[in-house]
Amino acid sequence: DAGVTQSPTHLIKTRGQQVTLRCSPKSGHDTVSWYQQALGQGPQFIFQYYEEEERQRGNFPDRFSGHQFPNYSSELNVNALLLGDSALYLCASNWKGDLYNEQFFGPGTRLTVL
Amino acid sequence: QQPVQSPQAVILREGEDAVINCSSSKALYSVHWYRQKHGEAPVFLMILLKGGEQKGHEKISASFNEKKQQSSLYLTASQLSYSGTYFCGTEGCQKLVFGQGTRLTINP
């Protein structure tokens, strides 16, 4: 049973560029949430996708956008990258966004903005 | 609003006990606990729900005081494998808000 997978593992970009991160949820899950984790901090909620729509959003600017595909996989896009966007980006999946059961996290994508 | 965890860091010898606290300024409906080892994904430990229900995988105990808006994670007879950063998450508007983490180091 495959867990949550993310790609790429690491990414280096320069300021102003755009980046796309990818996530495949655990088998049987239909909801994907994205988190940003700065060094030494807890994960911060970016947004959640369910039924191919953004259902919830955290306090992140419109530069952060996403998409969910019919197979439940998801992408996170960040435009006009800033140095402060450097972080570990985590994807988590669960069933119907049910917060009364565990979320499964992927290994993350480490983004470095130079 | 982000929950506050204490202590920020703790160092133990194998076999010792530890308590990690999580408090919120808002009413809590559920508290989630995760552990993250360096360079790895957070791993689910436990959910504590309003009303007393608990769901967890490991032999780790926790408490949830709804009136005080606090939760505590109890790590007894610690093992080397318990090392990592522990995060509590509280539910708000259908999303989880995580604390800043408590770094636990277990020495032999």
C-alpha cells in the first residue's frame, strides 16, 4: 500500500521564478492538504483540495495556488518566488478531509530560493 | 491562532519520563499529536476529541482538558526511538493549526 508521495525531493530556484510541486495521496484517500514548514517551525496550513476544488485556505498570498486532478493527486504552484518561500513543503492526505482521523504526510519537497 | 507548546526542548536519559504541553487561547474540539524525526515526514501519534474519545497508534498517553484548553502528552520510560520534534495541532475552521514544536532528545 503506497503512502503519500511527493516530487521532487529537492528544488533550487531563484527569486521571481515559478515552481510546481506534486503530491500523490495515500491509496484510498481523496483529500490533499498542503503545508509549509520553515526551519525550526511547525507546519503551516496553505490550503486543502477535495473533489478538485480548494475547500480551505490558510493565510497565504495568491501567489500560492493549487490544483487537484480526477485521480486525487495535487499540485502546488508558487509564482514570483521570494527568499522567504524557502521551506519544506509537505503534503498530507486523508478521507473527505475528516479531521477526526489521522492525516498521512508525505516526505516533503525542500525548496530553496536563492 | 497557533497553539503554544512547552517546553521548547527537553533532554532525557533513556528510561526517563517527559511531559509535553499544548495550550490554546481558543476553545478546543480536538487536539492532534505528531512526531517528526529529522529529515522525515510528521507521523501521527494521537487524536484527542472533545468528550473524551482518543485515537492513537502507539503506547503513548495524553490528556485533554477542555475547560483549560490544554492537552498534555506523556512519554514514560522513554526509548531512543522517541527522539524527535513533537507537534500538537488544534482544529480551527476545518483546518489544523500546529504549534511550534517541542524537540525531544533521548540519550543512552
